Amino acid sequence: MTPQHAHRLLNVFTSVANIQQKVDGNTSATLRHYVNAIETEPNNILDAIQDRTSTDHLPHLDNTGLALVHAVHHASDGFINSMLDPTTGTLPHVMLFPDQAQMLSAVVFASPHTTSDVWAALHSSQSTYEVKTATSSALLTLARRIQEGALIADLGLDIPRCSNDALVLLLHYLALSLFPSASAFNDTGVVLCGMSSNTAPNTPRVASGRDVARLYYEKGLQIDPTHPHLLSNLGSLLKDAGHNTSAIGVFNHALKLHPELDIALVNMANTLKDMGRPADAVPYYLKAVTINPGLVNAYCGLSMSMNAVCNWTARDHWLTNAIAICEEHLSDLHYQNIGILGERSVDDWLLTVALTTSRPQCDHSLRRWVHRFCLFTDVSDGRQPLLNEGSFLMRLIDWYRTRMQHRRYIETYGETFYGEEVLSPPEAAPTAKPFGLILSSASLQKVPTVLPFHTFTLPLPSRTIRRIAHRNALRVSHNIMTQISPDRVPLLPLPPLKQRINVGYVSSDFSDHPLSHLMKSVFQLHDQNRFGVFLYATSPSDGSVFRQYFEQGDLSFLDVSSWSDVDIVNRIEQDHIHIRWCDYLVCDSITCPIDLFARVQAYRKRSLDHCCQHSDFGVSHTYFVTDHKQSYRHGENLSVEERAQTPAERLWNDETKCRADLRRALFPDLPLNAIIFANFNQKIFVTWLHILARVPRSILWLLRFPTAGEAHLIQTAKEWAGDEIASRIRFTDVAAKDHHIYRCRVPDLFLDTSECSAHTVAADVLWAGTPLIACAWPSHRHKMSSRVAASLASATGFGEHMVVSSRDEYEERAVALGNSIRYTVQSNGDVEISGALLDLRRCLFLNRDNMPLFDTERWTRNLEKAYRIAWRRWVDGSMFRMSDDGCIWVKDDIHTPVRMD
């Protein structure tokens, strides 16, 4: 066979592999056909070529063609060896710019075995073009098979340890260098976008995978400016980088050229939704699923956008699809990383456990560890992929690192809780490397289309909610573990000097965000003699007054938004942080019922979750922190001390007048005896319509958030309750934060929502003295986000009047309170207002400075108690022994007097 026809042989192998893949899936035999198409290893075909009697169907390769095959085979060995990481012996993720990738074939084939004839064959003639295109196609097809879950071991090649992602990326580079088509640049860019950043420690951050992917998209568009997927992917990348306006411009251009391009329609819709324009996003989603009903990425965004604008047409259909697709994605993840733990024997794993704990395992504990590892390493029974092996690996690494750090602390300092003199940090000790090689073989954890934040409003079972959050956490863990060695034990913190514990707060929300609105004073209220407070901002400044407060204050504030993950980790270790805010879940007995923790803890003890490292702070009253007492006093312009000295009657009369004036300004046409119900985030609409029907002269005040929701809600109200009820729904625009809190005194009663209750808004209305109806339904005990308003209402001291446990009780309580208001005309013409609802408002208003909900200093002191207990449990090792429910419950002994005068 001459070089002019070599591409035909490659196409034969590729075609056979494609057919076999359709029939048998990604078997080792299937993958070998792809390898043959790429390499055509000489030893496999020489005998067949020489034995003419058995290979009449196979033309003879002349010397040049055979030399070409030899060159490919020998060059690949040298190339792979040169790429290996000398410290781990693994194939790393190699980040090449487009021009570098295009030169890769010349580098690979620059081998001593490459003769001048072969070099000429590789770089000239039409036959070479066909060979290159065929080989490039085979490389990309093999890469796709590996991305679909094919095991590298099934390739039958002697290649080093590497992750699927690392090998897939190299295959794309080689394919592109052989045939630099627009599609090849697009595919390579997609792979790079999915790569975690692998910036080396203590080196400047040059470019991430997404940064380099943009260069590939732009290079591909130079070849084909109309390529649909290049345009769509570039727009999506710009959107993810925060360049929404540029992204929309790219999507518009793509859809002008390709109006039926489903993925561009979805990407355009996602961008509009994330910009707060869900009404504009809906038509793009609908067109996308009409063109391609199997487009899974569209359903979640469509259901969320339609819900945001209160367009409930076919809502159940879209929600059902989104939930079903999410469940499929969660199950698909079990097919990732199968067999990676089997690269070591059970005995090897047990040795790692023994070295980590530095103590012999009891028989019961040993049996549990053997059982766990056998689930993954014993495949003699044809084990089906029912377990997420990559998940267990990541949790095992976390378990190893935290316990090794604790072990070294004890070996260095003993059970020393606090230090009386400055100590020198110990030098890093040499460590075993049980995980580095195995993690390099693990693929990046995929995440479902439904994100953790979406679960707040979706009717999902508790297990699904947990798995969604878990998968996203695993992806984050994998990202950071591939940047730092998983075998690297974190540096030891020094024992707190003079009992001063260092607390690190890491957040992307040190900006105009609810976190800053609610926690602004907490950092300053810490006892500075007993706690060192360090703030690490992972997002750049938004220029708001909140960000300036942190930047210009006397706090230890550091903007690390441009730092690599590794450098952030190193800085936190250098600051000797003892407690990190992200290590603990702060909760209370209402948002997180105590018995549920006991069940979770029992489950962890008997399952794979024994490797989890998770702790919780249970605080009295409410986990929710507020800053209203310090930051939002402009309504009265009285300090806490001045307000305490002011007679209650004067405070109440001033508030009544202020509220009446503000009410007339907002709703000038309302009669005095109208009852105003309010909600600022529509969820359980039909119940509100029932309440309106049962409380004469009442209205429902809602926000135009978004504006498009108003027309949908009015239309729905007409269909469900009639024109008269619909006419009693009033809308106003969203107000600035300060004015929003000021006017929260206007409604008579605030109505909570069920799937995701009011959080910050609940604190706002309670601070204004407005009572609310809060949901604490048994069906939602597992869902913390649905019980927050109940927690806040209880922390006022008047929760029994506001918290309900069912939808029926919700409606009855709202109707009873609304109808309790009575207006009596006095002999002098004044109108006296009375009733249970007004009495409750008065109690809330007069006691707000004393109630636990708004006592930020008290909340901070309780949190500090938890920090000290957490540090003690870490040092003495009790947090690792799981001898209790794993929670730190803080008792608050402060008595709160109720002011009724």
C-alpha cells in the first residue's frame, strides 16, 4: 500500500471501531481499533503483511508507508516521556496556546526514527492531507469515547498514569496540529473550559483554562467566522467571565446566521436570566426546546425563568422535566472514575489508614474499613457502578489530610490548647504519597444542571437536594486538590497565643450583598483581645459603601480575588488561622431539627460518609444574624440608649403617625380601615387569594420583581378568584435598601412563603415592627431554606403568634389576625384602632432593641463560645471520634425582659 492510500486503512479501522462501539459500547476491543487507526503499530501488522496467503485483502505497504508507521510509534514514546511530571511520574494537564498546539505534530515527529522520506510524506502532497485529516478524526473520536467513560486501561497501551482529562486534552492538541480546522479549535476550547486551573504554587497566575479556551475560539473563528458552535461557546465563555453585553452581541450574531441553533438559544436565555431579565429569556428557552426537545440544559433555566415571572403555564411539565433530568445526571456520575481505587490493594489502603490514625484499629473498625475498600477494589463479581468512586476518593483525601494535620499538631505541641509565648512553626515533615498518582487518574466531577441555589425553590426530595450540593462540593474539592498535592498535609497552626484564636472569614460577598448587610458589625464586635479576625475577599471590589467599610476600616481585610487558589490557601496557612468560617454550618433547632442531626450522624457512622469532615454550631434563638440594630436606626434617629429612656407611649404614638403618613403616600386611595397584607417574593399565591376573599377591605401588596410578573399574576388571580379579588392586588417598584426597610412598617401583616421562606426580608419587616406568618411545615423539616422565617420569628420572643405548621393553619391565622382589627370613632372624632394584630405589632416594635433576633453583640458572643469549643474539640481529637451527634450546641443564659408598658 502506498502513502497515497494510507488514509484508507485508517478510515477502515475508524469505521470498524465506530460500528463496534454502536453494538458493544466502549469495550477494550473497540478502543483498540481507534488506537490502530491512529498508530497502526508495526508489530501488529507486519506478520499479516508478510503472510500473503492470509492477507490477500490487505495491500502491501511500501517502505515509506511502513517507515511512517514506525515513526509514529517511536515518536509517541519519546513525546510522552518528555511530558511526564518528574515528581509524580504522571501526565499533567498541559496548557498550550493555539500557536504552540499547531506545532505539536512537528515536535512529536522530530524523532531519530523519522527519515527524510517520512518527513516529506508528513509535510507535503495531497495524500498527506488525507492521512492527516483521517488521523485527526480518529484522535477526536477516541477522545470523545474517553469523555463518555471509556477507561484508559482498556486502550491496551503502556502509558503513564493520567486522568481522562489530561489524555483527552493531548489528543485534541494532536488532532488540531495535524488538521487545524475550525471544529478542532472549538473542541479543544471546550475541553480547556472544563479543566481546573493548575497554577503552580508561588507562581504568578498566567492564564486559566478558560482564558486559553477563548484564544482557541477566536483562532477558530479566523478560519470560519460563521462556525455556529464557536460563536455560541465564545458567547458562553464571555458570559461566565461577566461580560454579559459582549456575550449577548455574540449570541445575536450567531442566531442571525443560524436562527435554529438550539445551544445558542439556550446560552442567550441563560445570559438574560442571569442578568435579571427572565421575561426576555423565556422565548429563547421555548424556541430551543421546540427545536430540540431533548436539550436537557434548557429545562431547568426555563422552569426557573417562568417561575420568576409568575408564568405558571405548563409549570408542572417543565419542573417535572428539570427534576427528571437532574436525577439522570446524578446517576450518570456513578459511571465516572470506575476502578481508580482498585489500583491499590485493600492491604495498601488499610496501611494508609493505620499510618493516618497512628493507632491500631479495633476489629469492628477494621471490618468497616475493609468493607468500604472492597466495594471498589473487588470487581470479581462484575460490580455495577452504583457508587460514586470519585466521591469516595475525594472524601478519603480530606479525611487523610485533616487527620494527618491533627496528628502532627499533637506530635509537635501535645494537647496544647493555648500558648504563652511565641513559637517557631515546625518545618514541613516528609510525608507518604498515597493519593497523588490515583487522583491524577480521576476525572473532574461533573455537576447536574440544577445548582444548589436552585433547590431552594424546587420541590425536590431531601436526598436529591443533598446530592446536588454534594456533587458541586466534590467538583470544588477536585479543583483545589489538583492544584495542591492531595498528599500535602496542611501546615500546622501555632497554638493560640495568650488564648487569642484566629478566625478566617472567606467570602465572595464582601460587597453590596445580604451577607454584608447582615454581618457588617459582627467582625468589629468580636472580642479583639480574644480573637484575631481575618477577612479574605474572593471577589473584586464593587465600589459600594459596604466594600469601602471593609477596605478602609481597621480590620485585617485582604482582596485575594486575583490570586490563585493555591496562593489563597498558602496565605490562610501563613496567617495561622485556627477556625475558618466555611468549616462549620451555623444553625438552630428550628431550621435544623435536632433529631435530624442524630439520624445523619448515625448514618455517617455506618456508611461511606464516615469519611466526611463536617461540624455544626447550634446556637440559641436563631442562627440568623442581623445588623439592623446598628445600621438601620434612621427611622427614629434614636440610639439604643435614647430609645430605652423614651416612654413607650411616645414611641408608639410617633410610630403610628409615621406609619399612617407612609401608608397614605404609598396607597393614597386606600381607606383607613383597609388591611394590607404583603409579600415581596411570590410563591403560594392561591392561599393568598383565599385570604383576600375572607378578609373584606384587604389588599395584597407585592413588588414588581420582576416587572413582567405583574401581568401574569393579575391574569392568574382573575382566573382563580375573579376580577374583584384581582383588583385588590397592588404593586410597587423595588426600593433602595434603606427606604425598603423604612417602608416595611406599612403592611399590617407579612405573608411568608413555603419552599423558600423569607430570609433578609423577614428580618427587615420584623425590625419595622410588622408581624409575619412564618412556615414551619413538617413536610419541609429537611429543608433549611424553608424554615428561616420561622426561626427569626421565634427569636423575637413572640413566635407562638406567628409560626404555623400547615397550609390550613397559615390561612386561618392570617384571616384571624386580619379580621381582628377594629376601628372605633371616639366622641372627639378620633379613630381608635385595636385588635390582636395591632397588639402583636406593638410588642414587636417596642422590644426590638432587646429581643435576641437583633442583638448582634449577643449573637457574636455565642458564636465565640462555639469557636472556643470547636478549637478544644479539634485539639483533643473528640471531633474526629464521632462520639456524639457531631454538633456544638451553645447555651444562652441571658434573660430577655419583655417591654409591655
